Amino acid sequence: MQKSGLQSFLFLFACIAAAPVLGWTQQPNTDGQLKFADLGACKLVSGKQIDQCRLGYRTWGSLSADRSNAVLFPTWFSGTSAQLAGQVGAGKLVDPAKYFVVAIDALSDGISSSPSNSATQHGPAFPAITMQDMVNAEYRLATETLHLSHVHAVMGISMGGQQTFEWMVDYPDFMDEAIPIVGSPRPNSRDLLLHRAAIDAIRMDPAWQHGNYTQPPAEPEAELIWQLNLTTPENFARTHSPADFARDYAKWESTGILPSDANDWLAQLGAIVHLDVAHGGSLADAARRVKARVLVVSSAQDHMVNPQPPLEFARLIGAKTLVLEGDCGHEATSCEAAKLDPVVRAFLDGD
């Protein structure tokens, strides 16, 4: 081998050897498979920590050569990364043929570290978390596990949208774009009334046993509160026949929030109640931190997440907005997917 050829060979060998350290290892295609990022201890803004902290995640697509096409997609309230799979694909919310999509299980969703699955901090021993804590753990997953120094976008639906607002304020240089969908930068009084009612419904149920139950309780009252607010009265009456009411009510009473865990629900509801991207200051000050190009999506008749706070924040940052006008309320993302999905895809593509 000639000297120039030997030098080229040694350079290539050194790059291959360094790949695991630099995060360049070519991974087999594992689209949609659940993986875990083990983060050790997750320090919380309260000063406490989650022991043996880990996050579940799934990926679709591939990183581009310049590693610039990652899209982080955290989960909605009580949702999992498996459920986000329905939003990923050609003609859907985000196309993995163009983007490396990372669906992240938020803390306390029953997949990532949660009251229900912690071996050392089980049930009520699990420390209270905030939306900041969720996002800080997700940042560690992105940087320490996936070795990303920057992403194309962060996007999410409902509580995923709330995490997206937190992301754009707390890590303003980390993304080019942010797309919060039916989320909020902080709850208003109507939102607080709803979420506190759900929290109290769980805590007042004797089956909850102060969080020390051995079998997850159904918590039917919390589910009934949810059913009353997921959509509008008009939509509910149209989609639920009075003739089927007895059957539907019996189902809600018997299954309640199951298979979700009551302590997991309480942990995430607590994070939503205490959400404040301004961290005690003004939303105007928080808005000045945002550097990403932003699309804010709200539902005009949302009874679960009031559209006023996100639209006000959009005005403060000069964001593009999309207001879904139908009567599906918080479920507008599915009812009006034909309107929503193309707008999100175009925004991701720079339009």
C-alpha cells in the first residue's frame, strides 16, 4: 500500500473507532421500537431528584448527513410514545422520510420514570415534577443519548404542546422551529379549575388510599370530568346517542382512567397545574427569550386548554397561528386533521 493510501486507511479507521464516542455509529433500522435512555439521577427544580431516572423513546427515519433534521415529539397527558406513532408517516403530522422523528415518553407517563414503575420511589414517594423537569430530562436524552447538539424542531400536542412552550423558552438555541399544538405556556383560571377538580376527584376516592394502593383504582369520577371537557357539548351530544348513554356510562364507571395509573395521573396533572414558562415572571419577559420560528395551534372551542394564553404568547413572539374553528374542542387535532396536518408539514418544511 502506497503512503497516501495508508494515510487514508488510517484516517478512516480512526473515524470508525471514534464513532461510538461521537454518536456517529450507524444504527440498524429500528423504526418505532421502544428504547430507553438511562440518565442516572434526574435533578429536579425543587432540589429533589428522581433516582435511576430513565426516559422511553421511539424513533422513525434517519438523521441527515449534517444531523440537522431531528424533530422531538414529547407525549400528551397520560399518553405514550406508542400512541404518537399514529401521527408519524407520509401524509400525517410529520413525515419520517424527511425528518428523524424522536417521540419521547414524558416523565410519569408509566413508561418513563413514574410513580407506578419506580422501584425506589414508588407511588406517593415519587417526587413532584414540573414541566421544566420533563423538558430538562428530554434535553439530556437528546444531548447525552442521541448526541444531538441542535434539532430542526420540537413539537407536541396538548401536554406535549406545553412541553414545547417550555422547550422554546428554556432552550431557545436548541431548535429552529417550535410547534405547540393545543398547548399553553401556563394555565388560566378555567384550566386550573378543571385540573384541580380532576386531582381532587382522585384524592377523594377511598380506593386511592393516599396513593398506597396495591391495585390501580379506576377513578371513575376523574374520567367523567375528562369526558365532560374533551369536546364541546354540541359535539358530545352529536356523537353519543341517548340510547347508548347507559352503556357508555357503565363503561366509564367500570374502567375509569384505567389502564393509566392514578399516581401517574396526579404527577402529570401537578406538572400542568404548576406550568409557567415565565417561571414567576411575566410572559413578555419569557417571550423575549424565544428564538425559534414558531407555529402556535389552538382550538377555538377547547374546554381542556383555553386558547387565550397560547394565542397571547403567539402575539408576544410574532408567531404564526392556526386556530381550528370546529366544535370538537380539545379533540380538534383528530377531527380537523385534514386541516391541521398539511399546515404543520408545510411549516416544518419552511413554508
